[in-house]
Amino acid sequence: MIVFDLACREAGHVFEIWFGSSDDYESQKKRGLIACPYCGSTDVDKAVMAPRITAKSNQRSEVIRAPLESPPPVVGPSPSGAVVPMASASPSPEAFKAMVQALAEVQAKMLKGSEFVGRRFADEARSMHLGEQDSRPIHGQATIEEAQALIEEGIQVAPLPLPVRPPGQDN
Ligand SMILES: [Zn+2]
């Protein structure tokens, strides 16, 4: 079996017809057996088809970044020392949305049982590190300088994948 893209000369209708062989097409055409299914014209010929171009996925290298709140929220001290995986690819908007969704789930798990201490984060983390209070999972806000100071003091802090809205400050 062979398929031909055919077109009627009068109106230019394009249609496909299967034949047993290339010879079948020639003989049926000669006998006027091939008719345009749209207008019935038997004056048909092989259609000139544009090459079929496979649409490639639009690979844009545009990097979309989540807006960061300032100061950046940080989490810690983390007993597991969890490393937050950051995507390095350039995602499509859909992939980016899915990625943010995934990050939000990871973050929700990270923050489960963690206390939001807001701007007291650096003080609280340092206090726990010094043994002034029992260690517990906390998250809050710190400036870059505060976070760097904590790290230099050997206190484990990690930036959260997504900005955190302080409780009670929605909208
Ligand atoms: Zn036609």
C-alpha cells in the first residue's frame, strides 16, 4: 500500500488516497476513477506538499527567577544539614511553575514543626548554638550579613527555596 497526497486542479483541494501500488494510481487516474472527495473533480494530480517540518520544542534560554524578598528568609539550624537543591536548567514557564510547586512542597516539609521567629532568627540561632536554649527547628528572616556571620560562627543556616510570608502577614 502506498499513500499519495492528491489535489484537484480546479479548486486545489488536497486529500490522501491509498493505492495498492504506484501503478494502481496511474491506471485509476487514467480511467478517471480518482475523484476529489470535496468537489468530485476527476482532474486530480499529485499534490505538491511542503516538507513536513517537525516542530521542535521551543528551547528558550530565558532564565526566570523567583522574586526574592529582602532580607532573604533562612532556615536553620538544621540537624540534618540538608542541602537545598537548586535547579540550574532554564525551565519553560510550565516547568518553572511545576518546579516552584515542587519547591513549595519541599519547603512545607522543611518548615513542618519549625517555628517562625521572624527577625529574631539570627539571635535565636546563635542562642541555640551557644547552648543558651534547647535546639529546635526555626526559620525566620536574616540579612545576608547576619546569615554570613552565623555561618562563620559555625551555625548551620540554609536559604529557603522560596520566600516565606511571616504568619499573619498574608496579603
Ligand atoms: Zn476538489
